[in-house]
Amino acid sequence: MKPQSPTLFDVARRAGVSTATVSRCLNFPDKVTPKTRERVMATVTELGYAPNFGARAMVTQRTNTIGAIIPTMENAIFARGLQAFQEELGAHGFNLMVASSSYQRELEVAQVRSLVARGADALLLIGHIRDPQIYPFLEKQDVPALVTWTYDPDATRPSVGFNNRTAMRDMARKVIGSGHRHLAMISAPLARNDRAQGRLLGLKDAMEEAGLNPSKLHLTEKPYGIENGATAFAELIDQDRPPTAIFCGNDVLAVGALRRAREMGIEVPRDVSIIGFDDIELSQVTHPMLTTVHVPHREMGKQAAQVLVRHLIDGHPIESIALATDLRLRASLGPPR
Amino acid sequence: MKPQSPTLFDVARRAGVSTATVSRCLNFPDKVTPKTRERVMATVTELGYAPNFGARAMVTQRTNTIGAIIPTMENAIFARGLQAFQEELGAHGFNLMVASSSYQRELEVAQVRSLVARGADALLLIGHIRDPQIYPFLEKQDVPALVTWTYDPDATRPSVGFNNRTAMRDMARKVIGSGHRHLAMISAPLARNDRAQGRLLGLKDAMEEAGLNPSKLHLTEKPYGIENGATAFAELIDQDRPPTAIFCGNDVLAVGALRRAREMGIEVPRDVSIIGFDDIELSQVTHPMLTTVHVPHREMGKQAAQVLVRHLIDGHPIESIALATDLRLRASLGPPR
DNA sequence: TTGTATAATGCAAGCGCTTACATTACGCTG
DNA sequence: CAGCGTAATGTAAGCGCTTGCATTATACAA
């Protein structure tokens, strides 16, 4: 069968000491005579010993591990924020375990259970909307959770993020301010996605303010992906009274729209303005460059990590943090024809 | 202090059965009377019980978890391949734990130890080059590892990936075949990156074949990033005899180059051809569209998962798989001026 | 009713580790 | 060199779970 991997006991026997000594050697090196320490350490290397994490966690009741569940790793904005999150955690001696839910409600529930079972000391979650059973479960397990990628002043749970609604509203004001009246939006699927919903609401807020009828908004929902943005653009533009400005739920969709516009011989921003959201690097390589809402993804990941670490270390309460977004007005936005 | 989260014992007591019964209830539901099962399950929900993974792993010696260490999550190609890897694992009842090494050798060692300690049944690693101590360690721990993102016929360890060298050579042949003689390359940092090294070698192979002196190649190394591609392009083009074709280590660098070209008023491909590698979605939204080497990232992730799962389940040996790449000749490549 | 085969359940060991407490070794002082 | 204080090390319990084996309940036949 599988040759057992070396255990504390193996090391102890080989080094001629007790398991307690080996354990101390590893965890509190100065509690042990230099001579013994050397011998033990040598044995550790020789045997290729690695402490069994589960066993340790079982007795210490701590894993120094934080779990994160993101919808998908394929979306660059999650990847970027998470990378920053991990870096900050690492700086404080914490580890990160990532799982992805593929935007599926049940899968998220399963991932939460899995991460908790694996001993996550805390959880990072994206957005406020999820299976409600998750919260009582986390409470019973006494695992704190922090919501990110959104900041909702009305939400009861703490979150570190930005206000999707006001961010989009500000952008929409600007666009409307430059004369646009016929608006459309290519949104990410709205169901169970409060970030997408917030962005849509923000746009409608601005329309209302400007005396436009929000129900006149041409709305189409498309999953994340360049190709989908292209398809949606074609749909929207192929109408009797096509919009003069198209808001996109994220930059990836916007880039797809931009591409299709070029393919169709529609000039941006002369014929139509296109607006993104996120300000990923990509938005600066398109031609024309994309007008978009800048979101401090890395900063968000970093701050989320700090909040969690503070809580875990000195019991500091988990606080909400609202991060500012700002508008990046670039060439894809112009006055309507 | 921290209120203990519920244990098997708590559930057992509350449901009036033994821990063994609860355990069976969870793992082999049909080994238990429907009546008891119901009662136990209700208690489980009521208490918000989640089995302690570490404890379970300790006794079963199996975690059904596979660890993956990637250089960074911020690179879309890793994210994409990994997502596919995870999906395939999930289909076979395995979980994924991801860690990122930030391209740092020591960090990778630490992550390997960490994942092994956490009970990873197997490991997915990127590329062949790493701290050599990792391999004996994995052997002693009896944790199989699979290398991906590259396939090197000369390597002793199994890998699932593609041959970076021949892929780039084929592309270079094509480019040289269309008349280019003055070549340059914007490579990812070569140190400890066999994929990058392979691509460079492939380019040199083709030069040699064509009677060009490989040492005449203008080479510059830049980390992953659009901005870096732009900077590198400016450097290369600003020479006495600028290259007529610029190979890039990946699409992201290429896109940066493309952008800078436009900014500098240099027309692609009339003034200079630009070639990428990876064929990420992005390469089709640039203008002109990017000529690049298509890599089946998702397929690679999927196959890697299958190899590992087969090995873990029926002891099937870990085999190497070479995946084919192909050329996507698009508008960014043209004949030299 | 009793006996028996079988299904359901319980008991208890042990997975690899940490740590409180007990024991031993060491270095001094008087 | 005895006696003591302190540092180093050892002993053993127990973290939460699974599982082989022992025990008890159940169903059915005689």
C-alpha cells in the first residue's frame, strides 16, 4: 500500500527524543537545547517530514487560514482583488484557500461548508446575495464572514467595497449631461447578483433625475465574456431607434461591444458611445480607449484582508469600508450625433 | 471564549444515538434506518454541524483534495486552465486548493509544504523548473505531482501540456517565411521559467534553420503586463535598424506593443509585424487582430485533472500528454516593408 | 412462543498532533 | 559534594472523526 508519510513519532524515534520535543523544536525552537534542535531538524529534513495540518488544527483550534469564495477565477477583476487579498494575508501570517462557485447558489453553499470544514478561520464572500441558510450556519460555526466587491449602506452585514449604484449613477449623470437621451445597457445577468443590480439601479437613478423614463432603457443581460458583449451590441444597435450611448456592466462586455461596432462599421463615439465598468488594463488598449468607472480592486482586497486579520488577531469588530470609485472619461464617450 | 462549533458528539447526544451512527448517517445513509436518519439529519441542520475535515482526513488518510500552485492568479491563462481543471476535478468528486507563488522560488517551496500538510492527495505544478528539494520531499510524502503548461520530451517527470519550443518555432518559420529578417522578441523574464525559455529557443531554432544568426535577435525581458509590453516595444523600435517583426512571449505583452505602436503612429503590420502567444480572447479585439499561437488552456486543465484522478482512483500511472497548439494568423502579421 | 439470520446500532481504538504536568538533567552555591 | 533552582525533556490526555467488531433489535420461520 501507500507508504505512510513520516509522522512526528517517526522523527522522534529516529532522533532519539520524545514527540513533545520534536513538536517544541518546530514551534518554539528556543525551548530546546541547540544540540537537540540540530539533531531533530536534521532528522526532519532527512525524513522529509511535514506536520499534519489537520492534526495540528484539531488541537490548536486555529488554522490561520482564510477562505474565499469567488464566482469564477476567469474574471480578471476577482483574480486581481484576490491576489492582493492573499498578499496582505501572507504579510500577516495567514493563508488563503480559494474556491469558486461558478455563480451557482448551491455550489456556494457547498463551498462554504467545505471551507468551514477545512477549518477556515474566516470567509471572504462576494456580494450580499446568497442562500440565506449560509448565515445561520456560519454563526453556529462561529466563522466570521466579510462581504466584498460591494458596499451597500443599507446592508446589515459588514462589507468592504464600493457602492455600485452611486458609482454607476455618477457615470450616467456625466453621460446624460453630455446630451444622451437614448440609453441602453448590457448588463451581467441580474439574478442573484447585487453588483449588477446596483449598477442598473444607478443608471436608472440618473435617468430619473434627468427626467428620463427609466423603463425606456434598453436592457439586455449577457454573461461575462467578450463575445457576449459583441452579440449584445449587435442586438441593441439593430433597432428602429438605436441608443446613442450603451452602458456595459463591465469592461469585458464593453470591449466586445467596441469590437462589434468596428466590425459593423459603426464609429465610436461618433455614432454611439460605449461605457464600461471596472477599468481593467484592457480598457486602455482598445481603440478608442474605453470610458469606464475605475474600481480600486487591489485596494479592496488589501483592506478586506486587514479587516479580517484585525478581527482574528485582536477581536477588533469587523467593520464596513466604503471605497471610492472614480470616472475615467476616455475616447469611447462623446456627445450624441 | 470562542463557543465551540458543534461536533459529531454533540449531534449524537442531541439525537440520542452514538457517534458511530451519526457518522454512518453522513457517509452511508442507507446503512441506517430511515427513522434514525431523519432524526439525525434534522439535528445536523439544527446544530449547523459540519464535519471536521482534518479529523476525517486523519483517519481516512484521504482528502480528495488536489492542490495547485500557479505563479499568479492575475494571469488569465492560468485562471482559465485552472477553472477547467477544477471543473473536471469536481465532476469526479475531488476538490481543488489553489495557492500562488508569485513567481518566487522559496514561496513555491513553502506552498508545496503547506498544501501537502493540508493533505493534498496530489499536486499540480506549472513548468519544470523549481527548487530541486521539492521533488525528494514529495517522494517522501508520497504525493504525486503533475507538471503542466509545458510538455518537454526530454523531461523525466510527467507533464501535460504543449511544447513551447516547437510551437514558437513553427510560428517563427511562418514569419520568416513571409520575408522577415530583422527579428526581435519581448519575452517574459527567462530566469526560472522554462515556458519562456522554450519559446525563445523555438524562435532561435527557426532563425538558425533559415540561416539567420540567432545572436542577432533583439531580446528584451519584461514581466507580464500590458504596460510592460508597451515600454518594451518603444525600446525595440527606437533603434538604428528596428526589427520588422516582434515576437512576444504572450498576448498581453503583444497587446501592449500594439497599443504603443498606435500611439507612436507606427502602423501594424505595414511598418512592423507583432506576434503574440496564448490566443486569449483579448487578441481578437485589438486592431489589427493579433497573430498568435493558440494554446488549448482549458483542454490542458481538463486533461491534467483526468490524469491525476485516474492515478488517484485506480493507481493508473501518471502519463505525459502532449497537446497540439496551432497558429492563428491574423492581421498583425504581414510581409516586411 | 422460540430460534435464527440479518440489519441496526454501539463501543472503543487510533489517526498525528500539542500541551499541562511530571520527571530528569544541569549548573550553581554553600 | 549535598542541595537547590531552573532548564530540558518525557508522559499522556485529548482534539473530532471513522470503522472493525461486539452487541442489540427486528423480522420471519418453525
